[in-house]
Amino acid sequence: MIEGSMKPYSKASSLLRVVAAFAAIASICSNAHSEGLLDKAKANGELVLGTEMQYAPFEFLDNDTPKGYSIDLMKLVAADLGVKTRYMDLPFAGIIPGLEAGKFDLVEATSTITKARLERYDFTLPIAEATVAFVKRKGDASIQKPEDVAGKTVGGTKGSAQTALLKDYVRGLPGGVKSVEEYIGSPNAYADLEAGRIDAVAGSLPNLAYLVKTRPDKFELVLPAFGPTAYFGWFAKKNDDSRQLIDAINASLVKLNKDGQLKELQLRWFGVEMNLPQGEIPAPKY
């Protein structure tokens, strides 16, 4: 009887041990799965950022040192999140392929939040306005308003949302334009504009305002802006790992906006404050 009563007890103990083992394995798997990009960045000792250092005043090099509004903002965010950062500098046209290939964790290249991009990537809250306008050569009286670019040669940065919007805009002009030239980096477009090889360059209003502010003898803004209200942000792949990092960055951006540090950066780099959405990303108009 004693032997017979021991057998069920032994089987039950074995079963309990098996269940406990499976529970432990499930817990380990769950913890591993829940580790997000921010956790991984802290474990690796750095957050790897993809950008193009040719987009003043957001990101540019000064004696090989990264500078700009976005650079300064990311320093504040990284300090808040407790991570170090490392930049990978490459042409904007290579930014998205680089992200898809896993070369970096986050696209810190200041990028327009568009419908197509929102469907595919996780964006942060807006970090700046991105409404699109034209800049022309100083003293060019033939362009007084955006539609005056009809029949002329215009340019923009290859792969940018601004250039995509430019193409849509000029298709609606009577007779269109002579051509739309696409450049690797906005400085190349500005150089051709100054040299007279093109007649206007499309870009975000903050970038163009900074260009005119720093080189008033060479360039002039063409107002009003021809694009709808838009915003810039940073983005990552759309998955659970990335969501952890994006949520943490968003919380930091809200904090920086509330304590006034975001406004200080805007005044330093643009000379004006921007009223940016804080609760959620507004639905893009294009």
C-alpha cells in the first residue's frame, strides 16, 4: 500500500518539475522578447544614428564636428535617456536602405513626416516645421511668387519629401517647368543656384530661412511657401523593439518642450519659436 501510494505522488512531482521548467523557459523568452532598442543600446553602450551631415541648420559638419539644431536636440534627448550616441553619415538617398539593412537604430536625419512614411515607419513627435518653399538667387526679379518657376529649371535634394512635393507642384503649373534637377545634398543644389545653372531650389522653410540668414547677399526666399503645413521628425523601423525607443524619445521631447529647452534651441538656430504638436503626430496632408 505504501509503495502503491508513492507512485502517484512521484508522477505528480515530476509533472510539477516539468511545468516549472517550461515556465522558467517561457519567462526567459518573454524577457528576451521584451528587450527593445533602448535596452539594446544601453547594453551595447551606444545608440547608432543614421544621418546626412549636409542639412544645415539641422545637421552639418563644422571642422568635422557635427553641429545643428537636431544634433543639439539629440544630445539633450540622449542625456535624458541615459545613452551615448554614434553617428553614421551618408547621403540622404541611402538613409532608408541603411535603416532597412540594420546599419543603425534610428534615422536622425531630419525627415518630413509623410503619409507613406508613417505607414511603414515609427516616427517621433515633430521636432520642427517642414513646410516647403522656394529660394532664388538674390535680385532675380523674374520669380516673385512660387508659380513664377513655370518654364524654369528647379532643383531639390534627391530622395527628399520636399523634392517629391516639388514634382507634384510643378506638374500643376501651366506648361510645367523646364526640368527638375535632383542633388546629393542641398549644398550642391545651392551651389548650382548661385552659379545660375538652375533658377530655384525647393526645401523646407526653416532650412531656406537659415540659408538666407547666413548668405543674404546670394539668396532670397520666395514667399508664400507653396507646400501644405508639414513637420519634421526622426524615425525607426515599425516593430515592438523600435516602439520602446520612439516612446522614450517622445516622452523626452514633451519634457524638453515643457521646461523650455526646446524653445531655446529653436530661437538659437531659427530665430523664431515653433508651435509643435505634443500629444500625437498630426495626420500628414501628403
